[in-house]
Amino acid sequence: MATSLRFSLVLLFICFRLALSDSVAASVAVNYGRIADNLPPPSQVAQLLKSHGLTKAKLFDTDSSVLSAFSTAGISFVVSLPNQLLSSAAAPNTSFTDNWVQSNILPYKQIIEAIAVGNEVFVDPQNTTQFLVPAMNNIHSSLVKLGLDTSIKISSPIALSALASSYPSSSGSFKPELIESVIKPMLSFLKQTNSSLMVNVYPFFAYKDNSNTISLDYALFKDNAGVVDSGNGLRYKSLFDAQIDAVYAAMDALQFNDVKIVVSETGWPSKGDENETGAGKENAAAYIGNLVRRVLTGGGSPRRPNEPLNVYLFALFNEDQKNGPISERNYGLFYPNKERVYDVPLTLAELKGQSNANGSTTSKTQIPAPAAAPTSSGETWCVANVNVGEKKLQEALDYACGEGGADCSVIEEGAACFNPNTTEAHASYAFNSYYQLKSRATGTCDFGGAGYLVTQPPRFGKCEFPTRY
Ligand SMILES: *[C@@H]1O[C@H](CO)[C@@H](O)[C@H](O)[C@H]1NC(C)=O
Ligand SMILES: *[C@@H]1O[C@H](CO)[C@@H](O)[C@H](O)[C@H]1NC(C)=O
Ligand SMILES: *[C@@H]1O[C@H](CO)[C@@H](O)[C@H](O)[C@H]1NC(C)=O
Ligand SMILES: *[C@@H]1O[C@H](CO)[C@@H](O)[C@H](O)[C@H]1NC(C)=O
Ligand SMILES: *[C@@H]1O[C@H](CO)[C@@H](O)[C@H](O)[C@H]1NC(C)=O
Ligand SMILES: *[C@@H]1O[C@H](CO)[C@@H](O)[C@H](O)[C@H]1NC(C)=O
């Protein structure tokens, strides 16, 4: 009896920890594009990623020279089935996908965590859309035969052009001609297999074509007034968040509220031609640097504040053999000689190094966990989500400090955490106090959507955010 009770408690604890780490693990990874004739060999690339603390990458194929060079590098991969193979993969039987999985996936099963089936298939000039969902199903069947279906997820990156409407975000909807033929069947597949929808998100494209109406600061995550969504009142501080929520809104409209998004590509070119407004090294550095900070420390999007963001930067290297405008060959974080195109933090560890170098007020106890395992320490804090609006935030703050029993003495005038004197800072302090007092139990950082979890110590002025009371 005692043993089984203890066993149940241990199980309960494990489940809780799993649920918790699921709900807070944001990540930054990188697309390892290889359309170039001057890239370093894969073994050196493995070293390069490791030396920058990057632990996840995405390939546009299943190249065995890459996967075997990375087999012991401790880096996990999303690999891709190229669009040209979609029609074969969609055959009435699974002979093709059985073979493909056997030779391309099975040997590297330890380092493959997902398969991207095609890329931006709806805009493939070869019109391969009809093959997409049958190919996904066949690959899934082939994985099932090898017992790999739970460890390896299947999805397909879509371009934002799959949307008919994306502004305001809350009006997001898929193109009508895609909905019945491919979107609904694909979302059903993702839902059944617990997979996320992969979305390629490029604020740069929207900015380049609308630089008169879209503020550059808004596109680059710099300080700006934000844009209020006229449909639901949420305030967007970045175009990136607004674009993601447009896809969430489009899924919500089809009642697929439970499918998550992973950002399979996002980036900003460091060079462009005369018509590519906004391309340039300074803007690229601002976009990537601020994006990384936002993803690792800023919680989910306004529509899904508790859903951590997982992004794959585009791309690792400048790729000299790509067609198209100048920008296409200049999305890299690195030149082929492995030098940085611009120097911005790519991980929590690098973010931390940067704050220290600037002599910030961060004290030792507030230094976040190492980048490789941001959640392994289990440390989490609860902070305020300003997107719910001042009124809701104030109500939740009043609740936390009143009935909730949070320790709010330090946010009173004159006390250590009074400054900055903002509702966001005060509510964050109160929410965190409540959350920690409740031993970080599930649901105690909800506050009707006004609170969300972060894996780094919050920073408001000199206020410290305890994890123990
Ligand atoms: C599967 O389909 C291919 C071509 O569509 C065919 O050549 C092959 O014989 C089929 N295999 C089985 C086991 O039915
Ligand atoms: C693409 O294929 C679909 C389904 O076969 C067809 O209805 C559509 O007309 C094709 N579109 C183009 C542009 O070829
Ligand atoms: C999906 O996740 C749910 C809840 O975690 C679980 O019950 C279900 O078995 C999973 N389904 C698959 C196909 O992995
Ligand atoms: C830029 O746009 C103008 C006007 O459309 C066009 O004439 C010119 O060729 C474009 N430049 C490049 C490099 O594409
Ligand atoms: C650190 O200083 C550099 C140069 O002044 C600045 O660009 C960067 O944003 C600062 N970082 C932080 C975290 O304040
Ligand atoms: C703190 O902020 C509130 C609300 O903006 C304001 O009414 C109050 O005067 C401020 N107090 C101090 C001391 O600045």
C-alpha cells in the first residue's frame, strides 16, 4: 500500500514535471540550408552549432553525409521530404515511403525528431498540393511499422500566403480553395498525431511591400506603440506575433483550437536589391537579436500566451547558389567561412553574457540556467501579460494581493519593487508571489489569461523575483 502510494506520487510528480516543461520550453533552432558551393564540411558545421549552443537544426532533405556527421553531435533534426518526391510518396500503397523511411530515417532515428513533408507545397509551381496529405499518411504508416511514430513527428511547412486574410490578426483565415481540399485534412492529421503546424513567417516580406504603412520598429521588435487588433482588442508589439496569431485565428475558425504552431522558418536578409526595402545588416541583426530575446524570454503570442514559441531561424549560412533577388542569397547568420554576418545572441547563455558585459543590475542569483537546458532546473516565474489590457491586469493584481494572499508589501510606494511604477511590473511581482506560494501548481499562473510562465528571472528595475517564499 505504502509502496504503491509512493509510486503514484512519483508518477504524479513526473507527469506534472513533464506537463510543466512542455508548457514552458521555448526554443531557437536553425535551418541548415545547403544551396551553396562553398560551405564547410558537415563535421565542421556540427562544431560550429555546438560552439554557439545551438541544439536543434532543420534540413531541407535527408542528406546522409550531414546526418552521419551529426550522429553523435547532440543536435536533433527536422529533416525534409523534398517536394519532388511528394507524388511518389502519395502512391496508393506505402512501398515508396517504406523504402524511403527505411533508408533515410531509420539509420538516424536517434537524432531525427520530425519530418517536414514538402515545403510551402501550396505554392509549389509543380502543383503538388493534392499529394500532400496522402504522402503524410503514408509516411506515418511507414513509421508505425518501425515503431517510430511516437518519437518522430510529421508536419509540413506552409507559407503565410496560405492565408486569405491576416490583418487584423483576429480575421485570419485560410484561402477558401485550400480549406476542404488540404487544410482540414492536414489539420486533422496533425491533431490525431499530436503534431504542430509548421509555418514559415517572414515579417520582412510584408514590410518590404508595405513600408509606407508598416513601422520598421514594429517589424524589428523594437520599442513601439504596437498595433491594437480591432477584432479583439489585443495589442501587438511585433508583426511577427501578429502573423503567428493570424494563423492561430485561421485554425480557430475551423475549430482546430488545439493544434500548435512551430515557426519552421523566419529570418531577415542582410543584403537586398534596390527594391527590397529594409534589407540590410543592421536590420537583420536587430530582427534576429530581438527575435531570439523575445522567443526565449517573452512567452507565447497574445492569442496563445501560454504556448511557448519554437522557431527555426533562416538560415545558418548565406547560400550563394540560390536563385531570385539578392536577398535570397543573404539570409545567413554565418558566412561560409564560419564568421558571423552580424553578432547577436542566439541562446540564453549568450543573452546572459551580453547583459553582464553591459554591466546590468542583474545579480548572481538571477542569472538564468544554461542555454542547453533552460528548464532542467525547473525554475519558472509567473509574469503579467500586458496584452489582456490594463483593466484585466489591474483586476488580477487586486485579486492576487487581496484574496490570493500574495506578498505585495514590496510593491507599495517606497518599497523595493515599487519602481518601475507600472501595472505590468506590479502585477508581475504579485502573480509570481502567488504562483510561488502555491508551489507552482498547474493553473496558478493563469489569472484568466493575464499571467504566463517564463523560464528566466523577470527584470523590472532592481526588483528581485523570488522562487521560494
Ligand atoms: C505498390 O505500388 C507500386 C506502384 O504504384 C507497384 O509497382 C507495387 O507493385 C505496389 N506494391 C504492392 C505491394 O502492392
Ligand atoms: C492543380 O491540381 C489540382 C488538382 O488536380 C487542379 O484542380 C488544379 O487546377 C491544378 N492547378 C494548376 C495551377 O495546375
Ligand atoms: C496525444 O497526446 C495525448 C495527450 O497527451 C495522448 O493521450 C495521446 O495518446 C497522444 N496521441 C498520439 C497519437 O500520440
Ligand atoms: C526594381 O523595380 C523596378 C520597377 O518595378 C524595376 O524596373 C527594376 O528592374 C527592379 N530592380 C530589380 C533589381 O529587380
Ligand atoms: C548592450 O550594449 C550594446 C551596445 O551598446 C547594445 O547594442 C545592446 O542592446 C546592449 N544589450 C543589453 C542587453 O542591454
Ligand atoms: C504611480 O503610478 C500611478 C498610476 O500611473 C500614479 O497615479 C501615481 O501617482 C504614481 N506614483 C508615483 C509615486 O509616481
